[in-house]
Amino acid sequence: MEKKPKLLVAFNTVEEAYKLFETKFDVVRPPKGRDFTKEEIIKLLGDFDALGSVFDIPIDDEIIKAGGDKLKIVANYAVGYNNIDLDAAKKNGLAVTNTPKTVVAPTAELVMALMLSASRRIAEQDALMLQYKENLKMTRIDCLGIDLAGKTLGVIGFGNIGKAVAERAKAFGMNVLYNKRNSLTKEEEEHLGVNYASVDEIFRNADVVTLHTPLTPETKHLASRERIFAMKNTAILVNASRGAVVDEEALVDALENGRIMAAALDVFENSDKPNPKLYKLPNVVMTPHVGTQTYDARLDMAKELFDNLVGFFFKNGEGVAFVVDPR
């Protein structure tokens, strides 16, 4: 029998994922309920052909070097891959893959949930219900939200997730402006029912701005103080991309001073740790980076990671979502 490639899975996930991996690979997984530490990965990795990584485990030059000549691929369990030192991977001839397909629907759904929660002030009213219980008294004009129907959504970063958010927003009756590096054709815009606008135009004119860009030197603080303060005072900022795309201190100032209505955040600037001032603001909805935190998504992502590994080791790269292709 042909020897199976050895796979070190660095992260904790649903049990069905490990069972799937074991159909084609000799798998070592972390103790149930936790990830491997960096020290554990370094100690083990030299005996493995593949490393299964995840967005919140940094795969740096030290880890990559620990893989030695045997390690061939780092398969990331995420669409983002800024946790991986790509220069070190290229230097050591490693393939790097991600899971761009299966994250789209759950992340888009979370964005809509955040948008709805902020626009209808759901988290704020839930907190009031918990605090005052049956003694809560609200008049017809207390804690007023806004309708989404008829409002303008600005989508900055119009990849698969941005498009999926736009499609869902259209179903809510929203008008959609988008921005991406290379604009769509007029035919594509008409088909999707969206219109191109510059980043500055979106911040000035949209009722809701949602961010879907990767974190690069160019996109750090793309939501700058100037742009945030240019938003309508009834506008909402949503971020489920990367925390540092937003100048968080400027956002806090805008929220504290009523320069915008609300913010809905799944990611945060300081290693996914919110600015402490955000905890005190009632016009903020926060989730702890859970764009794909559903059972369906976790299993589907495992299947996509598995398909990448199978394509790499058994199908000469066919169907693999390469970030770095060493061939």
C-alpha cells in the first residue's frame, strides 16, 4: 500500500474534519479543544509533508524553516493568508493554499446580521431588556433605528464576499455602490444592479459602508479619520475584513461625538482586541471575528482544504486554490 502523506493539523475544529483528512493522509491533530502552540508546531513539523494552518496562528519564517526539506505545502483554513510569511514560503519552495469559496456565504450572512443589528439597534435594545426586564418602558420614539430599504450601501472591496453582500442587500431593497481596483464592465454592473464609485464618494454618500478589502500597506487605515468624519451622521460603518483597515481611534471619536450613527465590527485593529472605549459605546455592535463561525462553514472549509491537499499531492495541482504555486 502506498504510504500516505503526513499532515500536521495545527488547529482545533469539528471532528468530522479530522475524519475526512484521515481518508487520504496520515494525520496528527492537536489535543481536543485547543490548537497546537508555536513551540509544538516547531518540534513536530520536520516530519510532515503538509501543514494545516489557520488565520489566527502565525506561520512565520521560524516555523517554515522547521519544516525542513520534507514540508511541501501550508494549507490555510481561511480565505485570508496574512498570517503566513509568503516570502519565507516562496524562498523555501512551499505551496500555500487558502479556502476562498466556502467562506463567502457565511461571512456575507454575518455582515447582513451586523448591518441589521446596527440599523435596528438590536444589541442596544437587547441590553435594555436584560437590564430592566419587565420594567422597561419605551415610547414610540425611543431608540429609533433606520430602514435599510431604499438606502445606499457602499461596498469597498468587491471580491466574492463583497458581491455576496451586495446580492443580499439588493434583496433588502438597497441601492449598491461598489469600489474595487479594476471596475466591472457596464454589462456586469447592469447584471448585478450596482454602480461604481470612488472610495471617497462611498464614504460621503453611502448610508452603510461595508469593508471587504485585504490588509495591505495600501489599505491600512483606508477608513481614515478624514473619511469617517466625511460620512453622514446617520451612516453605519461595517467591518468584517481586517481590523487595521479602520483607524479605530478615529472611529471611536466619530461614534462618541455623533458624527456617524453606529459601527458594526467583527474585526479589530489591535490583534482582534477592541479599543477599550468601544465597550462603553451603545452604538457599537461587536462580534469576535466569527465570520465563518457556523458548523456548516467549518465543515465546508475543511472539505475545501482537503480538496486543496488532494489536488496538490494526487492530482498535479488540479483544482487547487493556490496563493503560492511553486511549480
